[in-house]
Amino acid sequence: MKILLVNQPLNNRGDESAHKALVRTIIKEMPDVELTVLFLNKREERIGDSVKHFAVQSPQVKYRIFSPLLSKGMYSVMKKGQKTGKHALWFLHPALAQYMSYFKKADIVVCAPGGMCMGGFQDWKHLFNLQCAKLYNKPLAYFGRSIGPFPTVTENNRIFKQISMEMLEYFSFLSIRDNKSLIFVKELGIMNCQSVVDTAFLETPNVPIPNEIIQSIGNSDYFVFVPNLLIWHPAYIGRVTKECIIDFYIKLLEEMFKTFPQYKVVMLPQTFNSRDSDWNDVNLFRSIARKVNDSRVVVINDQYNSDIQQTIISKSKIVVGARYHSIVFALNNNVPFISLSYEHKMEGLLQTLGDTSSMINIENLFTTKDSQTAVLRQFREKLQSLKYNSCIGEKAKNIVYQGFIEFKKFVDCHR
């Protein structure tokens, strides 16, 4: 059985954890599967190191970066074929024709877990990979993703939504990882859909923490803090400056130290190998640490993998996270948390698990003068009355494993 895995997001420890958990579970539960993880990029050196961070070492798994020599015009031909519906154009470009041969050879195509590429981020390459599976009439699984919303303001928006609808109706197996995305799917009239949660819940890694990290933390109790610059996100672009975001996080740190002065703060970068400063967590964290100038703040380098990050979180007292997977890691390791929810996937996850009491919605953080004050007040109250529902982590693990069992049934049906 040959499975082709496409649309794997890179350069993010959360996506890495979801990838590793899914791939490790596949090769454990389906030992006869040959899995190829395929990437399309004009320049291999740009993503080669990122892929190495994600790679699961197994004879069952191969990673392929398709980096064609004749890539000129490749993406424009891809997009023109999508917008006009003339998919035959793809076969006229030698690079696209060669790339699509991977789909022809596969028995099943699986879209890797991830965020809102179908919807919020309007990722045309994401849709192209799905359309290639349909072009060859391959069984297609969409496993544990968030989707939506689908704006219809521009012609591009409307075409993107139309193609997305076609793919949602084509999927042989469709599972959605959060409640709000599930609502979007139902509103579109797609009923054959399974509710799951993030695939990172398929396993709970426990690995040695490197000595240099142990030395930087010392013997102190600590909590983990994972800010998010946010100005890259569609909801924040042009609305708020980097300086305003940093000042807000410094105010959160001040509240943490008032409530827990004996704790250190460990900042874990979720992004890595990012050339764009707006996506680079470690640069943001160092900027915050310089301004705070407090020895209790420890910034961890971005070189450490998701298994190490989860182990660090498992030993922390509290997690405060403005990145989705920082909260997934806290839940996965039964650690109390405060979720700073900047988009629907965080809220949707907690709704699926039936407990949003540890969440603060920051989507409208900078819309009025009073909104930041209100968020800080909520944050202070949640810190001072912190409690954790130990059942929701186990619930997440049960939900995602049941989803995997259904996925396995789908694979078995196409043997």
C-alpha cells in the first residue's frame, strides 16, 4: 500500500509534532504501508533543513523534495489552470507534469494535518495538491485540519471557495480538528465529516532534556510562555504595530511575576528556520527579554525539536500560550494553561473538549482603548484562580485515536 502525504506545513514545532505523531502511528499500526512525504519547492536548499527536523526515521517513510530545474512559470501555470478550470494546462509544463506523476503512482493521497490553508490563508498550492489527487481519481483523506472562513469579497475569493467546495465534496475521508471549523463545514452543506482533534495527541513524547537547557533553567520551578507576534495574521495586518504587541506581552509577564515571583519564565519558540522576522519567534522572545531585563526570563533557542519542547512543558507549572500548539502541548502533558486565542482554531479545540474556562479571546485586543485593559484583567483573574480540568487532556487523546481508527478503516477499504 503506497500512501502519498502532501501539504505538510514546515518551520513550526507544532506542525512537526502533529506530523511525527501521525507518521509514527501509521507505521506502528500499518506496518505494510510505504509512505512518501512530498514537498514542492523551486529551491531545495530552502526547505531541506526544515524537512530534516520533521523526518521520522523509518524504512517505511521516504521524504521527497521536488525541486525542478525548469521551474520558470510553474506557479503561474498552476494558478491559471485552477482559475480557468483548464487542468490540461498543468501537463504542458514539464515540471508540473513530472510532479503530478507522484500522484499517479500512489494508492492513496493524504493531506497532512495543519491550519487554515483551505480558507483563511487561501493557499492555492494547497488546493493544487488536492486537485492532483482528484485528477487521477485517487482516494483522498483530509486528516485533522482546520478550515475556513471563506470570504467572497473578490473574484479570487469566490474561485478559491468554489474549488474548496469541490474538494470537500470529493474527499473519501474528511476529519476536522476543531469545533468552529466543523461548523464552517456543516454550513457549507458537507455532512460526511468526522470531528477529531490535533494529531499531536496521538502520542506523548518523553525524551531527555539537553544539559544546556537544564543549566539555563536551574533548579527553579518555571512556567512556559509562548507569545505570538500576530502582525503576520490576516486579522492583525495593518491594525497593530510590533511595538504594541511587545508591550502587551511585557504587561502579561509583569502580571505573571506579581503572582508567581519565585518562578522562572521559559520561552519556547514554536517557529524555526524563518527568514521573515514577522514569523520568527526567537527574535520576538529576545526582544521581549531585552526590554524586561530580568534574569528570571529564559529564552530557549529555536533548534530544539517538538519532542524536547513537550518534555520541557511536561515539567512546567503553567503554560501561557498565544500559539495553538503550545496549548496542545500543555493539554497533552496535563499541565495547567491559559490560552490566548487569536483565531478560531484555539477556541474550537477547547469547545470540542468541552471546557473554554482557561481561554482568553484576544482577537479584538487592539480595537478599543478598553479592550487591552479587559484582557489584562481576565488574565490576572485566571492566574490567581488557576485550575486545571485533568479530564480534557485524556478526552483529546481518546477523540484523536478514534479518528485514527476510522482513518485506518478508510485505508483498509482501498487495499
